[in-house]
Amino acid sequence: MGDGHYSDGPRFHSDYYNSIIIHPFLLTLDHLGHGSPEEKEKRMKRAHRFGHILMRMVTEEGWFPPVGRSLCYRGGLFHHLAFLAKMGFLPSDLPAASVRQTLDQIIRKTLLIKPSGKMEEKVFQNGVLRPGLFDIEPQLAEIYIGPASLYLCTWAFLPLGLGENHTYWQVEGGTIPDLKLDMALKD
């Protein structure tokens, strides 16, 4: 569709499905050896472009636009960024420290983690994660959202699988980079 977005079906939907499912799973297939080298290169360019777009959508405090379906996946909406970091697929102009800071802020905002590091208990009821994005918001749950699917929020934690000496953890600080808008993709 452009700017690293794939359509989800015959018509484009403005939501986070490209981040939740499409990009990570296409890159997984490529990583497993499916597709020609040309197709893999094209998908990686799209994945990088989409990663830049996701980074621009998030404020330094972790706020981002709540658009489309599947908002109850909370930080899992940014699965694509976590996947790029975990797999070592981050583009060279997207610093790991910036992605780490961004995912940290998203996780804190969507799971209501206080500055002390303690999660607010109102995200859970009787030990079960409840539907919502920035709070318990059952009205956001579509018919296909069930108690188990809410745990797709854990996809934001993929970089926890990186070793302690990985640059994702070693680089100090990190700010959301001033990304260039002129990164045109040619299909």
C-alpha cells in the first residue's frame, strides 16, 4: 500500500495489524528460507520503513494514537519493533537504545506501570489481564478478543531474550531519533 503498509484483505484498514502480524511473520518466513533474495530484500526495506513510522507515532512519554482494531493487545501493538530488535533486523539509522526506550515507555503506559516499577492492580482482575489499552476498557474488545488473546501484549517483551551484552541493553540512554521523511520505497 505504501510506507511499509500491507493491506489486511482487499481493502486497507488503518490499524496495528501490520505490526502485530504481517511484518513479523513475513520476516519469519524469509528468515526460514522462503522467498527469493529480491522478495526478501523488498520486504526488509518495507519492514524498516514501517519500523521508522512506528517510532514516529510514539511520544517520549509512551503515548500513541489508538486507531483501528485489536487495541486490547496493548504493548503488543508494537510487536514489529520488538521483533526487529530481537532478530537483529533494526535498520542502521534506528538505534537500539531508542527502540528500547520507546518500547519501555509503551509497556509502562499500556500496563499502567508506576514510576516505582509497580504495576497498577486495576489492569488485572482476580489475577487475569482485562481488556483495554491504557486502562480496563472492555468497550475496546472486539468479538474475537478473549482473555487469552490479551496476552499478545507480551510480544513487546521479545527483546528480553537478548543477552545482557547485546547493544540493545548496553547503549546508554537513547532518544527517539529525528527520522528522515524522505525514505521513499520503490516497489
